[in-house]
Amino acid sequence: MTKQYSPKDEDSHEDMSAEAVIARAIARRGEIFDEFRLLAQESPHTYDLISKTAGYMHHYAGEEGAGQNLSGTMRELIALCQLCAKGDDRFAANHVRRLWQRGVTNKVMVEAATSIAPIVGWSTIAHVTLAILTADDPAYPFGKRPADGAPKTLTAFPELQLGRDAAGNVDAGLLQTPEWQYVAALDAELARRAARWVDHCLLPDGATGELLGPGPRELIALAALCARGEVEFAAQHIRRAYRCGMSRLQVLEAISCVLPMTGALTVQIGVRAMQLVDAQP
């Protein structure tokens, strides 16, 4: 008879004192926010589970899974965009510093922000640039700022080479959707301007001159759609991601990256969208 899994099983031999939980969290991530330090002091097991779960999803030191596909850098970009979409500027600047430590330039972060903008609005781009400015301020206390500030040369990560050659016909753009065709019938100029913006953000015709190709951009966008509960729209973007050559595992991992700031329900919504695509490719 198979024993039913319980999260407590793996914790049974660990020191669950607040001091030990905090020490393990710092070893994984490098620092701890004051808010979470207080949480750990009041409810050590709660914070221990948060730290372990986030560690796996965002590749904290020693927490990466051998079967995972997306790089730690791509995970950080997805997390940064979603934090900024929620207005979590205090946390977002820390993720900027984590990306700087990985050799990620500001340009890549802005491109990632542009990818989420069609879903959550372009004010999110301003929150990302604000996070960059905050991270560059020596007074910001969380994370390590590189001595020379933001990297000038990009350190390559796998997703830079992924999702550029569509495996199938990627949708032509926003104006091909029934909703925006309806808009165009009423106000053609509104539809034209909105379509130019969205198509620029997601680059359906390829990523000429840009660092992030259409596939990774779709991962950022579809994770945001799942966070908003939009199963059918998420499914549309999952299809686009697949047609750009992204895998099911990459899609699932992208969605999981926003669990810490949007909840486990986001992953369930994302799986519903994936199952919808499986049933109706």
C-alpha cells in the first residue's frame, strides 16, 4: 500500500526553531526581508514551507531540480514582471539585484516588462524601471548591488535562443481576434493603435533586433493571464508558445514562477488552460 504523502514527513528531522529556519532561508536565498523574519519568528513552519517552495521555483542555492527546464534567469524575469504588476516595488528591486548578479542587463528586464504589458498594462514597465532605479540606490538594503551597478554586457542564458522559429503558424496578431475585429468595425484607429502596441510587445513576426524572442515573451504573458484567471485567453497564448517551440514543461514552469505572489490557484488555472489546449490543439 502506497503511503500518502505529507509535507510534514520531510520536515520531521529538521530543527524548526525560528533561528534554524531563518538560517536555512538565508543560506538558500542570501538574505531575508524584515517582514519574513518576523513571520519566521511567529510561525517558523509557515515560513520554512514558503522558503522551500520558492527555492524550488526560483532556483535558490541548492534547491534546483534536476528535471527542471527553465533557467534560473528566466524564472527571475517572470517573477520580477509579476511583482511589478502587483506593485510590490519593495520586493521587485531585490529581484533586479538578483538578475544583475546573474549578468542580466537592464535592457532584457525592460523587454520582459514589455512582454507582460499587454496583459496588465504598461504602467508595469514603469514599475520595472522604478525597481531598477531603486536597486541602484546604495540605500536599498536587500540583496547585493554589483560594485559597478547594472551589467553592461549580457551573460547568455538558454531562453535567449529559444522560441524564435515558430513550429507552426503563430497567430497573425491582435487584429485577427474576434474581439478586436469588433473594435475595428466601430473605431478602426483605436484598433490599429492597440494592435501595433500589442504586436510590438509580443513580436509575432519574430524578434529581429530584440534579445527576448516570441517564445519567452509568451511565457511571461501567459503566466500573467493565469494569475488573472483568464483560462481561455491563457490557452490562446499557450498555443502560441507551443507554436514558437516552447514545451509543456516550460509552460508549466513559467506559470509556477508566479505562485509565490499570486497563489497556488494560479497553477490550477494554468493547468486548466493547458488541458484545454490538449483537448483542442
